[in-house]
Amino acid sequence: MKNYTGLFIASAVILAWTLSLIFLLHIDLGKNLWMIVAGMVVQTFLYTGIFITAHDAIHGTILPRKHKLNSAIGAFCLFIYALFPYNKVRAKHFDHHRYSGTLKDPDYHDGQHSGFWRWYTHFLLTYITWWQILGMAVLFNVLHHLLNIPITNLLLFWVAPALLSTLQLFYFGTYLPHREPEGGYDNKHHAKSNDYSVFWSFLTCYHFGYHWEHHEYPGTPWWRLPGKR
């Protein structure tokens, strides 16, 4: 069972995201503001979990001894997240580890604009392509016109959570950990970790804020990072 813990957790995240999305896309919104807000928060959190699951697949920690299946799970998660190509993201992520906090790091800022929004924009443009945007637009229209899913539901529970999760991932997983401190970096990973409790670390970004630990122990899945503190 120990060898399949990663698969069980990955499956739970994917199933939760799928069931939540199906439910939210078909609810009658009416005047249920609390349902809208709660649904967006939950779906954003689950979208972040989908990406973190793909990230763990990149590091081979979902099924360490079954590389093809491990990669297939990662590719599936990136596809449902926003049609991201697995091999491209995988290559860039290993460059991030190799050149962390330098201009060769694809997740780092451009060397001149280290503020949050300029860095975030640079970060997005590094990964997003026009064909992805076109593909998502086609899928949006298929869901609306062929499956009769209301546009409002699509925007609130499919489009918005995906975008919000990129902010969550960037802020807690890139900006805070890799922002250069006064006096410069003090470790080879050019990374630092947050000081949140395990509970808040999970809620903010699936322990991705334990970022020095992730760089020091890249073969550790997200759910075991607290044990590396």
C-alpha cells in the first residue's frame, strides 16, 4: 500500500476536482451569493491541487517505479488544468531547479522587473501559448453550445478558478520563496520557506510554501514536505 499512497492522493485530488466542477457547472445560481463564493474558493483550491499533482508527477513521486503511468497522470493533470504540454512544462521545471533564482530560471523575473505583477506577467507568458488560448476558447464554446452549460457558470467555476489558481501558485510557490531578500540569497537554491503552520501551509498551496525543503529534497511529494522541516 505504501508504494501506492501517491497514486491514492493524486486520484483523490483529481476526483474531487472533477466532481466539484460537474456539480458547480450545473447548479442554478439564482441569488445564492454564498454558493458562488464558496464554489469559486473550493474550485480554485482544487485547481491548484491539480497543478501540484502534475508537479509531483514531474518529479516522479506519484508512482516512483512506474515512470510511464506516473508521466501519464502528470500529462493528464496539465491537460485538464489548461491544455499545458507535459514535456515542455517538465523541461522548464527542471531548468527552474537547475538555475533557481537566476536569469536562466524560467520561473524567475526578467532581471529588471521584480515587482509582483510584472513578474507574474512574465511568469505566465513563459508558459502560456496562443494555441492553448485558442484551445480553451474552443472548449468553452463546446461546453456552452453543445452541452448547454450556462456561460455564467463556466466563467465563475471554470475560467475564474483556473486563473485564480495561477495567482495562488505564483504567489506562494514562486514569488514569496524566490524573492531576493535584503542582503542577497543565503543558500544555493535561492529559496526560502514560509513559517506557516502545517494547516495553513496546506490551505495556502499544498505545502509548496515549504520551498527550500522542496528544492533540497525534490523527490519528496507535497504531502510529505512538512516532515522535512
